[in-house]
Amino acid sequence: MQHSQTHLRSRPISAGHLRAFEAVSRHLNFRAAAEELALTQSAVSRQIQSLEEEVGVSLFLRHTRAVELTSAGAQLLLGVAQALPRIDAAVRQIRQSAGRKAVSLTTFASFASMWLIPRLEAFQREHPDIDIRIDASDQAVDLNIADVDLALRYGPASAMPPHAIRMFGEQLTPVVSPWLLKSTKLKKPEDLAQFALIEAGDAHQTHLQWLTWRRWLEAQGLTKLVPKRWLYFNYAYQMVQAALTGQGVVLARLPLVAESLANGDLIEVLPQQRMESPMAYWVIVGPRSGQRPEISAFCQWLKAQAKATRETIGEVPDPDTVDYLD
């Protein structure tokens, strides 16, 4: 089949004949492909001819007893061989989840790793019939168009939509691994000069400048304090992991380390010097999700977990804050 350049199509091809093309390409035999697909040999041949008409070039060289891929056919096979398994996997997942209840949510990576995921086992134990899908990304997702039920977000009240529900606020406090204190004392802010200080590498260039040691040290009147060294990371969970392994002192977001403090993995060394943050943690329910029972169940569970976190960090409930997640 020869086609001039004027016969080449510009519209996307239909996908119906691609499975026949993949089978013939794999077997290099129309009869074997037809048997695999439970079709007649003539039906497979017609599908390949239709596909060649749509693409605009020959995909096979037809010999007396065999067929051979043309260079165009080999090029198309590279794409089809990758696409069909992905389509089949997606269909299997859809079929397996059909009829099952599911909650999909988006949140930022550090919050997912440090607060949400460690608590999820309790929800799954209470609701084994509800599937959970988490998209951990630092890019905000538009719930009006995305296939997501909930967003757990971090920011000031001014940046949240009117229907956002506050879970808890935030304080910043120096924390450290207990074994790091066995050799060096940390009783007052000035003692920090003997330690490595851990913080986000880009905090000074972003809207998160209130998370920096510089701001905390200014509040203590220690603008000239020079630590033993600086240790920078991209994410809050990396900074806390470094502190857990004794690499320095981190100015931690209290809600994210509350459990580590409670179980003794970290120590709050200067509790009287906690610093308030204008940031808080919020739940936003998607416009199409609020009435589903599984969303209501997950929100009720979030309410209980948020209350436990407020109690752990000693946050007094704000009477102006909506304290329900229904």
C-alpha cells in the first residue's frame, strides 16, 4: 500500500484497531493473531487495512507465508506496546474499584508523611471498606475540576476559601534528639551556638520566612548568634529526620512533631520560647463530595484527630473557629 504525502492524515486515529495491530506485530502472522483475538483472519486483515488507511502508510510487508513490519509499523508498535498495557491496567483498576467506597485527597508531602499517614491505620481499621487515595504534592489542586474529594492545606486564613475548616494552628519550637544532649547542654537560647541548626534551604526566599531560625533568634534578641554549622533541607520531614538522627536542632512545626515529642523521640528544649506562626492547617471539601457517607466518615475521623493534636500541643480552641467537619 503506497500513499503520497497528500494522503497523510492530521486527525488522531481511532483506537479500535490497535489491539489487532499489536497482535499481528507480535506473531507476524494474521492467522495466529486471529486465533488469539477470537476473530476470523479476514476480520483481522480488514482491521489492519483500515488502520493503514487512517495512518496513511503501510504498516506491514505482506509475504506469501508471513508478514513483516515496515519501519513505520515498527515506530507505531513502540507507542502501542507501551499504551495498551497501561490502558488494560487502568481498566482493571476501574473494574476492581467499581462499587467500592473511596476517599481521594490531596495534601503537601510533609504533612502527608508526618501527620496524616501515621494516623491512617486507625481509620482503615474502623472503616475497612473505604479505600484511600492520597496525592501528596506541593502544587495546589483545584477541587472544582480535579477528581479529588478533599484537600488538606497549609496557610494563613486569608489564603483559604470561605468554606475551609480550620483543624489546628501552629507554633514553632526548637527540638532535638535526646541523645544529642548527653554530651552538650541546651538550657537557654544562647546554648544553640554549640549546635548545628537545621532549616529549609529556600525559606528565606519564599513566603515561609517565619519558619526561619533568623526570625526566632531575632525574637530572642540573639541576632548575632552563630551556630556550629547550618544544615539545609527542602522538606520539613527531612529536617525532622535529621534531628531524629542527632544531626542538629530543628525549629519544628509543633503539630508535625507532636507525636515524636509525646513518645520521647524528640525533646522540646526551650518550651518557654515557642513562637506563634500565622499559618494553620485546613480541610477543604470538594463541591461534589460533601454528601457522600464515606466523605462524612473521613471528615469525622479528621475532626477527632485534629482535636487530639490541639490537645497535644496545648492549643486553646478559638471560639471564632468553626469546630466541626461535617
